[in-house]
Amino acid sequence: MAESGGREPGIGDVVIGTSVQVAKTITESDVYLYAGITGDFSPNHVNAEFMKDSRYGERVAHGAMLVGFMSAASAKMYLGRTVSMGYDRVRFMAPVRFGDTITTLYRVAAVDLEKRRVTAEVTCTNQDGKLVGVATNIRAFID
């Protein structure tokens, strides 16, 4: 972000390439709490016996949990009065296992002054640097 001189930042203050990151280690509690909140009790996430003979060999976290991490990173980057218009091209590239530490990088990729929108590229990687999720986020200024 460019210096805003004490005023509320606006779209003219957004700098392409600005980034933030957040990291979180995935615990069994995280997965069960997420399942309870969303109602997604797929055996992929909560049934060790079901998953032990799968190609993953164990339970995996919900892919959609990564979108929550993307949202958390977005919220950490205060651009001014904006709202998220959503996440496009969301892809889950690899499984997220219990105990993985996921680092989410949120980077401003484009600014559309006319539409008053900011586009960010978002990536999630595990502790080994493996890409596990990607998306594009669009935020609109509401002031």
C-alpha cells in the first residue's frame, strides 16, 4: 500500500505486488470443528478406516478450508473499504494432511481504477513448499 497521509486508503493507494501471508498448522480439532460448522462429515475427513486404503492413506482436511485461509489472508491486507466479490479459479492441487502447516500468500496482481476493483492471486503451500491450493480473489471498493 502507498502512504495515505492519515486518511482512509483508497483504490489509488493500492500497489501491485503488495502481499501478506498467514500460516496455520492443521490439527484434528480444526478438521472436526470445520466439519461441525459446515455439516461436511465426508468420510474423507473424519473416518480413518475409510481412508487408510485410499491413495492418500489417511484422512485429509477439507479443501474448502483453504478458501477460509485465503479469506483470512485477504482480511489481513487492509486496502480500505472493500468487500470480496468472490474467489475464481479455485483449485485444490494436493491433499492437506493433519499436521501440515499451510502458508497462504495473498498478492495484489491487478488494479482496475475504472471498476474500482483489485484482483489478487492467492496460493496455499504446505511446509514442504508443495502447492496445495490456488485462487484469484476480486475485491471491490465500497466507498
